[in-house]
Amino acid sequence: MGSPHKEIIKVRNLWFTYPNGVQALRGINLDIKEGEFLAIMGQNGAGKTTLVKHFNGLLKPTRGEVLVDGVSIREVSVASLARKVGFVFQNPDHQLFCETVEEEVAFALRNFGFKEDAIKRRVTWALNLLGLTQYRQTSPFMLSGGERKRVALASVLAWNPKVVILDEPAIGQDYQQKEKLRQFIVQLNAQGKTVIIVTHDVEFVAECNPRVVLMTQGKMVADGEAKKLLTNYDLVAEASIVPPQITQIFLGLKDLGLPTDLIDVYEARRVLLNSLEASS
Amino acid sequence: MSVFEGFRFRRVSSPIHRLDPRVKFLYVCVMFVIAVMFNKLLPLILLFFVQMPFVWMAGVQREWIRSMRGALMFALIIFLFNFVFTYFYTEYPQLPSMTLIEYSLSMTLRFIVLVESFSVFFLTTSPDHLGLALEQSRVPYEFCFAFTTAVRFVPVLAEEAQTIMDAQKARGLELERGSFMKRVRNYIPILIPLIVSAIRRSLELAEAMESRAWGASEKRTNLYVLKTKRPDYALAFVSVLMLILAVYALYFLPIPSLTTLLPF
């Protein structure tokens, strides 16, 4: 792990227009430091996915500059950027194609030219990490939705990229799987990996309290701590999202003199207990 | 991709766009039959120019030219194949004769005429009209539905293919690397998810259709009913007339070859 303040991704005045003329990004400036946990939020079509697709070179800027680990993405191939920046797509069915889970996880490692014994070791490690060891020889198509998502995640984590991007990690999963995944992501970040998630699931973000970037219509409207941004009613309304349920409750109880900048369940409970004790 | 651009329908209004698609299809079929009937250059040149007014009336010159440009590459291949193979089988030791060149050229022009008429047809007929035309020509509804659905899902599949390509590239897949066989094999990680998701999508669509009572009534009615109007009858008449003339010309008129007409 490098120095914690080194910028791994730098975005300078990034503009992007799709070939069909849709202007998806309009002047984005953003610095992401190594080891940071960032959530990019905003409504559908705000440009979130378009932005992160620049981080591994799938899209190239129309105007402006994106630097990954000090290198301009214009100059390097997707494959060489992918080695540093892992991208887990929203729908695992868009990438699973092998006969066994093991092969699926080894696919990227083969592309990157890892040696056979290293591949075996890393596959074992990644499957173990995501609790998929018993499915090693199973066809990925036989697994449930949540398991398929985990296979997709394992297939990216296997090559241990510096940055992991997760596009809508919370979609299509039941609450328990979502919670497990959330804990896993937090743990990954705690171990020093830079994690970027793209989502409009406020509750999912509220429980992690990462740095949040809000986007609307291709522009960044806010950048800061989740706790500050998600409790700002006007700001979240501008990005067409609603504050977390906890925040909504406390905004409703404002007249009782309770704080309104809460997003975390445990903190909320502590505040409520304190005020109940004080009043009794 | 420019070849396909030359067949993509755009919603505009013109006398040709308003024609009954069934009659337009009859016209295309007649063009097809005539083009196949003749292997001399003169009638095929005539056939090429006969269709020009349609392109102009429909106002699709730009798209039409694009389809022609797209066909050029194939046309060249057809010319070379015809020329080279016929030459080696028939006239090899001598120099190639003018007749051979004319023959190869007419084979090429035949292809261009076919592309031309199909291009005009697809450029001026909306997929919805095409479905309607099939339905109201008493083709079983199941087939019509399958056809229109297939047409409608082409852009959806194209978009999905792009997403899958991105997902695999993000896992280090390099499509443009390696020998020819390697490059072909590179497409397996794209094709499998695409096919699987297409099958899945079609099953879902089938369930959604059935839950909306698809096929409940034997006889379906249509909101839009195709009506054959005066211009349609005129085009049908012209098409049949052209066919009769062509048959007459083929059997009773000596068609001169260009080599005898031109002073070489």
C-alpha cells in the first residue's frame, strides 16, 4: 500500500459526448486518493456509469483528461488499465460464460498472463474470500443471482487490482445478501483497497458512510462526507434521491431538539437513548 | 456498417413511403425476377435507371447512395470471381475477350440492381408496416409476430453486445490480438453471454405475452388496416407490365450485347 494521500485517479475537466450526440459528462473534476471509499450517486442517466467507464479506459474523454496512477488513459489500452482498475458490472450475466466457476475466475488471470500455479493459487484465494469454494466445479449458470454476482466479484478480485469499481452492487439482491456484500466491501476498503461504488441505493450508502459524489445531468453537484451530503434535503432533491430513512425520521423530529445529520442506525439509537434518559 | 445504414428505415413521409407495403414488395419481387432473367448488360443498365425515380420520389438519396457505396466492395468481389473463374475455365490461353468482361460486368450489375431495389424497399417501409403487410397477406400471426419482434430486438441486442464486450474487456480480453483463429476464439466470451441472455429474454417475453392473453382469440383485428389506393394499383400495374415486357423481350427480342454496339 502506497502513501495514503497519493491520488490514484485524477479527473480534469472531463467532457464526454456519446456518438449519438448525447452529452453525458460536462466538466467533471475529481480526485480519488488511494485507499479511499467513494460512492457516486445520482438518478438514472446522470452520467455515473459513463464517468467510471473512463477509469478503466472503456470510454475515452471527448475533452479533458483522466489520469490513472499518473498515466493518461488516452495512451493505454483497456487491458493494461484493467490490471490496476477492476470493474464489476451491474449484471453478472453479461460476463459469465465458462463451464465452471473456477474457469470463470481464472479467465481474467489467463488474459493477464499469470502462470498456471499462480492462477490456481489466486482462484482458490478469491473463491475462499467470497465463500464460493464449494461451487468450484459448478456451472455459473446453475447458481442463484446473488451467487452469480459473487462469482463476478471474485473474477475481478482474483487479480488483486488496486482499485475496485462496483456498478450498482446492491441491485437484484435480497436484504441479507446485500448486507453481506456491504460488509465485504467495507472490509475490502479497510484492507487498503480503493473502492468506488456507483449506486442510487441511499440506504446502502448510508450504512457505509463513504465519501459521496452527487451527480445530475452530467455534472457534479456535491462532493463530501455521506453524513453531510445525504442529510441535506435540498442537495439530495437536486440529485433526485431521497435521504435515508433514519434521516427522514430525525428531520421529522427536529422540533424535539434532536440533531438532523444522522444516517447511521447505531448512532441514531445512541442519540435517542440519550435524549430519552435526559427527559425521564 | 455502412451497408446496413443503407437499409435503416427513417420516419419521413413521401409518396413512396405511403404506398402499400404489399405492393412495394410485389415491385421488389418483379425487379428480382427480371434481374435474374437477363444476363446481358443492356437490360440490366436499363433496370438500374428505371429505379432511380423511386429513390428521388422517396427523398432517400443520401441513404441510398450509402447502401450503394456499401455494396461496392461486394460488387468488386463478384466481378473478380466471375471474371477470373470464367476466364480460366473457358478462354485461358488467349487474352480475355470483351464478351467475358461484359458478362462479368452484368453479373455485378445484377447484384447491384438487387441491392438497389431491396434498399429502396427497406428504406421506405417501416418495420410496423412490414408486420402489418405480412399479417394482412394472411401469413399466420405467429410468424408475423416472430418476424416483427426479431426486427424490433436488433438494436436491443446490439446494445447488449456492447455491454458484454465492455465487461469482458474490463477483465483483460483483447479482441484484436493474436492470430486469425485466436481472434475468432476471442469472440466466445462475447457470444455465450449474448446467446444465453437472448434466450432468457425470449422466455421472459413469452411469459409476459401469455400473461397478457396472447393468442386468446383466433381471429385478430387490426387498429390499422392497410388500404390499397390508386397509386398502389398503379405501381402494381406497372410492375406486372414490366414483368410481361421483360418476358416478351427475353423470348422474342434479340438483345444486342454492348460489344456489338460499341465500335471496338
